[in-house]
Amino acid sequence: MDSILDKGYEPHEVEKRWYAYWEANNLFAASEDSNRPAYSIVIPPPNVTGVLHMGHALNITLQDILCRYRRLCGDNVLWMPGTDHAGIATQNVVERSLSAQGIDRHQLGREKFVEKVWEWRKTYGSAIINQLKKLGASCDWHRERFTMDEGLSRSVKKVFVQLYEQGLIYRGHYIINWCPRCMTALADLEVEHEAHDGTLYHILYPLSEGEGGPIVATTRPETMLGDTAVAVHPEDDRYAALHGKQLTLPLTGRTIPVICDTYVDRKFGTGALKVTPAHDPNDFEIGRIHSLPSPKVIGDNGIMTEEAGKYQGLDRFACRAAVLKDLEAAGLLIKVESYNHGVGHCYRCHTVVEPNLSKQWFVKTKPLAEKALEAVKSGQAKIVPEKWEGDYYQWMENIRDWCISRQIWWGHQIPAWTCSQCNEIMVALEAPTHCPTCNSSHLIQDPDVLDTWFSSALWPFSTMGWPDETHLLKTFYPTSVLVTGFDILFFWVARMMMMGLRFMDQVPFHDVYIHALVRDENGKKMSKSTGNVIDPIDIIKTYGTDALRFTLTAFAAQGRDIKLSEKRIEGYRNFINKLWNAARFSFMHIQEDHSAAAFSDLSLPDRWILDRMKTVTRQLADALDTYRFNDAAGDLYQFVWHEFCDWYLEFIKPALYGNKGKAEQQSAKNVLWRVLHDTLILLHPIIPFITEEIWDKLPGANGSIMQATFPSFDDTLSPIAFDPDAVEQMTLVMAVINAIRNIRGEMGISPSQALRVLIQSSDEKTRHLIDQNQEFIVNLARLNDLAIAAAGEKPKATATAVADQAVILVYLEGIIDFGKEAARLEKEITKINVELEKLDKKLNNQGFINQAKPEVVDKTKEQRQGYTEKRDKLAVNLEKIKSIQAE
RNA sequence: GGGCGGGUAGCUCAGUUGGGAGAGCAUCGGCCUUACAAGCCGAGGGUCACAGGUUCAAGCCCUGUUCCGCCUACCA
């Protein structure tokens, strides 16, 4: 019999064809005017410079599952796509490409450079979007947004101006984290701390008058050139004599004072602290209190400044070496000890970050954080898995002001102008023409741009047209859920909460689903430099998109990282192929539309699979509603492969081939059609392509599967029913088949050899059930004869098994090895005895009988009863085998 | 320094109110049974990190120990 499907599923052509079809037919589009329930997700905007990695693949797959699922449930779904402009990263990329041509951005000037970046974006910016499409992402692409677009830029300015006017944005001189390579300030979050085996240097600072002097300890000796004091604790007896004394700063000859400050930790190092106000945040604070000068000895580019005297022009690390050499020569380097401490690195280029004194813009975060904290505590927004709420709380409670200015050119230029006459600062949406104070027209816009995360923080409402009161906002804000990795919980989620609450007065999302990080098979973070990256696009080429999506979904357990290896993807590719072949088989028998068929003449397997279908439908809905993606994938895998394919299809083959009459053939086809139909819908959110392809070939399935209706598990609406009797009966039938297969396997009997079996049972119901379904047993256990009896003698040359109330005797004339059979039975009996011992121990325990729930006690008694009967039946047969052996 | 997560079969991991230890892969044995060898049938394999405690009952709850990972932090 022919099938309309080819042998073996070939994903690539299929994926291309259906994605184009979906887009062409506008099936991803949200409606702004619909009375269906609204469901919305904004995409975590990937960097426009980005290349798709596994983290994106997981993130996109999970969102796509939710969106496709909600569409099947009848919701009006908006999945808002877009990218962010990734200020520092993009500027770095473009600078690098220019420098390959021998061009420095300063030669070009700001305006030309920004033009170049836009050009770059036009050429390469859609690359990541096209990759998202390869994953099957059903975003509403017509609404795609970019953080540097006109509309979003307007939102950014508006927010900046309002926060400034409300006193929540301020400008000031502070020590910030500075990347000397990117030449910009960084927020605290943008610094990655790494444990570093460094060195603690002990240096003698001689008294200007007299002998000796304090010894200070430092990990960064080059900063001593900028020291303006040595601080000791006022109550530290060791240094009481130094109070008010002057020191000669080595290598510079400058005179600096000894000051007293309780900040100094007497227990650390020598208890004497060198103070470098321009290059350390704590020293800056001490310097401010004691009115110390703060010379900058390290320049913004990491090169020593004029203030560093003869070290001017040296790189900061070269300077460190030089300073140490000179100190040693002068006999001032007293002690050198190894010391493990954290060193900050730039999260974009990994250069060692330098604390740097400069003028920056900050967001006052406390007032914003309070509301963001409250929103989660009160349940307005829910974080899943819940454990992340603790991290969120801790961060919000200890939040520090956010440095938002960056000294780069690519980004939203800060809408602040300074009057060059009177230094008045103006912050406004539009460029002012005159200074309101002195009326000068010499106004200079602040050259800095805003942190990219500042614009990302507005994403849930800026993408929907804010500050205008759009239909989109009314329909889809707050969004339903945000799906993202924990690595940007603070960078992004926390800040969206703050901004959303501030400007929309509502949380930006009801749920936040935090998913795992994808790692390599050894649990290492995938990175280009380690060379352990598995490229999703390569995987798609080899195994197909559906295989990748199913794998990621199956591994997306809450609260754990995903260790990915190709081996696993291969396994799930096999599942895709299995589904394909099941459909291929089905189509050999289904040639017409069975959608309207009423179920009648149902066989036991029919009734069973319909119950299972319904159960798995409910399980899937439960799993997706609670973001248990791995359960969703696992339940479907189990159902499709091990129930539908392994059992149901095998059971109904005789019926389908017409061996059991027209009525049963028709019934089997009706049920097969229904189960295939519903299963495709259940699978579609996870594996959209193959399900669409099969759906397309399924008679009576109209339109795209994207427009299908999720099967109901409400009994009153569903054409199929829960059927616990069928499940119970099938359990026995399958147990009988399993028992016979087990004997066949253990006794080493070829599958091609048909067997003769006698089933004895004193239970009439059991006999009846087996009799009713004997054709199924004969077929799947490969029997040539099945007899059923109430009781009787055990025939001589048989192997024995027990399934519930049934004793199964397999005739093995001529091939039985009695020794082998005796061993097999003994093994089985031993296993049962182990279980019985455990149960007896429980039941002999008065505490258990008296205190455990009665249903638990009853269940335990039943179990003991069952095991005892089974063991006794096997034991009787074992005795017989032994007596035969003895003959 | 503070906080969080994890340690379950050879490997990767599930295990949702405490009540008979599971899956996938790998391994071993048997099969080209007309949807599928990317397959079918069968089998073996675990002191649930360690030590205590609560309980009639602990992989699950509590305490301590240990190992691994991550986040966070202004002690030079």
C-alpha cells in the first residue's frame, strides 16, 4: 500500500516553504481590534551586531511555543520583535572594520561615523532577524522595532527629560568604572569581577622629618603616584605618633599628610592606607571628607598622565613594573605577598576596568526600585521559577545609582545642553536656541550618549508607541509574559519593571519566565574563544529546525542549565522521523476526511488511545500554562512514540488491513484520523514545520495548522472521552503481551518462531477480557495458538509468567532449557520477595497501621496480596520445573 | 565577605503538597516482523554526596559537614 509521504523526512525544503507560506498569509499578525483575549510578548531584543547562538535559540523557541499555543487556544497574540542598538558593542564592531581600512573614527568625526554605523546596520542588521526566522519564530514582523528608530528615540528623550525634571536624573563628579579601551564609563553591572592571583605590595612611605614611616599595602602600586595622603585609624596605637606628620611620597618627592579616618580597617594589611582619590572609590570619599587634592595619574586611555612625572606616557601596567623596580632600588619595597582578589573587567571587551573620576549622568534608583520591589512582592508580577524572586529582591533592596552616560558616539545623545557663556544646563525634548539665563545662543549639546539598557528598559511600552496612547498599548500592555535568561535579570528585567511602573503605572509583564543558560556538554559557557560553540544554524542544517527546537524544549527544565551535545539533538531528530513515519503509515489507510465521524464499534485499543489522547492533552495544557516546557516535550514524546506508535498502531494493524471486518476497520480509521489530527495540534507549538507538512496532507484538515483549535479536554465539548475502564483493561492486555515477550527474550527464542500459549485464570473477568482481546495478544506476542482455561495442571514443557490474575504458560516443547527456566523463575521470585519484605516490614509496624492514612494502608495491603499471589503461582511452577529436572 | 543553586544509573538529567527510585543516551542479548535499522523486541545497572534529626514512613522536611557551580560585594 502506498503512502503519500516519502520515506524519510527531509526538513529543509519543508521549513523554507512553510515559513514563506505563513509570512505570505500574515498568520503571525496581531489584531489591534479584536474581542478575543489578548496575549502579548515582547522579544528580548538581540544585539543588532549579534550572531544567533544557542541562548537565542532556546529563548526564541520557548516564546514561539507560548505564542503558537495561545493562538491555537484562540487568543489574539502579539509577539513584538526587534533589536537593540548595542551602543558599545556596535561601535566596537564598526571601529574595527574602519581600522582595517586604516581609518580612525576621530578622523571621520562624529556625524560621519554615525552614518557609517547606520550603513553597517543596513547591511548586516537584518542578519540576526533572518536567523530568528530560521528557527520558525512567529513574530509579528511588520511591527519590528529598533531602539534607535525615530519612535523609540522619542520615548527615550521623553523619559530622560521627565526623570530629570522630577529630580530622578542628575549629573555629577564621581568615581565610576571606566574601560580604557572602549574609552567610556560603565555601569556597575557592566563590570565582570574575576578572581585573580595578584600581589599585595608593602611599601614604606618615609617621614619627611625623622626616621621611619608607615608601610602601606596595595595591589595597584602605580596608583601611588596619585596618592595625596596616608590614612590610619584614629585609635590605632601603632600609628598614634604619626598623627599630623608629613610623609615624602616615594618616587615623586611630593609631601603628603598622615590623616585619621575610622574607615581604615586596622586588621587589614598594615593598618595604614594609601589614599588615591582619583583612582579609587573609597579613597575618593576619604579625599572628599578631608579636602584632599585628587590628581589623575592614569589617563582615560590607560596611559600615565603628566601628573605621573617621569612615568608619563607609560601604559598603566608598564608603569606598575617600573614603579616596583624603582621602589625596590630605593629599598622601599618591604614585602611582596601573593594575594587573591577580584579584578573588574569590561563586559564588552574584557579589558581591566579602571576606577576613574569623571562627570557623568546618573539615575536615582531608590524611588524607582521601591515600587518595582513592591510589584513583585504583591504578586502583580510573578517570577518563574520563584527562586529568582529572592535575587530580584536582594538586588532591588541594595540598588545603587545607575550611571547612564557613555562616552561613545553610537546611541541616543543626551538631550542636555550647556550654555558656553554662563554654564547653565538645559534639558529638553527639542534643542533650545537661547539660554534662558543669559540669552546666549552658544549652546553645546552634551556629547555623551545613553546606556543602551536605558532604552531597552522602555521596550515593553516604547515598542507599542508610547508616549502616544495607542490601540496597541491599550490592547497589549501589560504584556503577558517576558521570557529571558537570568543573566539579564538585573540589566533588563529589573529596569523594565522600574520604568514600566513609573511611566505606565502598571507592571510591564504579568509573568517573567527565567530560563536556563545553554552550556556545552561539559557545562562550560559557550564562547567563541573557547571554541566550544554549537552554532544553531549548523545544527539546523544537519538535523532540521524541529529537531533543535524539540531538544531545547525537552531540556528546558526549570532552574537548571542546559548542557547540550549533538548526540542529544540526534536523538530528538529520530523522534521527528518517527512521527513522520507514523504519519506515513497512517496515510496508507486514511484517504478521506474522518472529522465528522461518530465513534462506534470501538475496540479496546481505540477506547484506550482516545483516553490517552485526552489525558495527554490536559497534561500538555497544564505544563505550558505553568512554563514546564520539559514536561510538555516529555509527555508528548512518551505519548507519540511509546503509546501511539509502539502500541496503538500495532494493535490496529489487523483492523486496518480489513482482517476484522468493515465496521472495525472503519472505527480504527476514524480513531486514527482523530488521534493523528489532535496530536499534530499538540505538537505544533514545539515542532511547527513537520506538523504543518503532515497537516497539509491530512484529508479534512483545512487551512494552516496555525489556525487550528487546540483540542478540548472538557468532557462536554470534546468528541472523545476519558475511559478509565479501557485503560485498566489495556493494562492487563499489555502486561500479558509483555510477559510473553519477556519469556521470548530471556529464553532466546527467535521472534520469527510463533508460540503456543495457555493462559490460566480462576478469575472469570480476566478470562473474559483475554478472550475478548485474544487477537491482539496473538498478534503482538506472535502466537500461533492461545488457549484460555479456568485452572488445571501445568503442562510439562512450558515457561511461566504471571500478569495480574493470569498465569501465562508458554509451550516450549523441544526448545525449553529447564535449568534456564528454573533460574529465570528464581530470579523473578527473588525480586518479588525483596518487595514483599519491604511491605511486610511496613505492615508489621503498629505505628504505620495506626497512624498512616487508611488509604495508604489499604493500598499497601493490596500490594502485598498481589505480590504474594504472584510469587506463589511462580513458586508452584518452579517446583514443577525442578521435579521435572530431577526425573 | 554575603547570598543562591546543585551532588539521584556509565553519561545528561526528571522526580509538584513525605507513602512502591524514573527517562533519554550509552551498554548487553535477539531481530532486515510489508510506517520507520534515524527502526523493532528484550535485559542488566542506583547506600538518591556524607553525618545526624523530625516522622509510623525521608531522594523530598530540619541541622551540620563536604565537593562543584553561579550571583553579589567599595578591605586597600
